[in-house]
Amino acid sequence: MTIGDLAAAAGVAVSTVRFYERQALVEPERRSPAGYRLYVAETVRRVRFIRRAQELGFTLREVREVLRLSEEPELIAFGDVAEQVAAKLDELDRRIADLGRVRDALALLVETGPTHPSCPVVEALV
């Protein structure tokens, strides 16, 4: 598939695919005789993963590492990678806890309406 086909299938702009290519996150399988980038269908899944991981707060460096681990899972046993994974797990646990507090505050706001003495969302984030 061409870069335009890939971008459309993954729900991103062509410039996003080119950016991911420059960042060494995706690469074309080959080039056509006319020089067009040609990608395999699996690249759609990879681009969707990259975009979703970014939406969830992963940096491109972290995305690159996750992709590397998916290709070479035995690396997880090494100290440096294991420490990075543990640190990301801690970060995600903190974010989940924060989101839980915000969710509860929003539910309280819906439940009590404007009669609550202070904004529970602000209180949840302080």
C-alpha cells in the first residue's frame, strides 16, 4: 500500500507517517519503480499503536522502546530495560490514581450540583 493508503487506513495524515518514518518508528517495505513508498498491511496496526500510545502519554522514545521489546521480548530481563518498565508502571499507577480522583470529583459534582461548597475537581487535583 502507498503512504496515502496507509495514512487513510490508520486514520492519520501522510505527514504523520513521514514523521514516524524520520523517527525510525515505521519504514516502507520497499519502493515502487517510480520511487513511491510501499508499506505492508501490518504497518497500519503499528501506526495506530504509535498514535494511541502517544494519546496515552507515551513519549516517542518510550514508544520506540515498547516496539523494540515487542520484537525482542527477551530484553525485558536486562536491568536497564527492566528499570524503565518499572518506572513507566509507577507513572501509570500514579496517573490512574489521579484520574480516579478526578472521576470521583466529577461524579460528586454531578450528584451535588452547584451546592457543593468548593469545586471537588480542583480539590482532587491539589
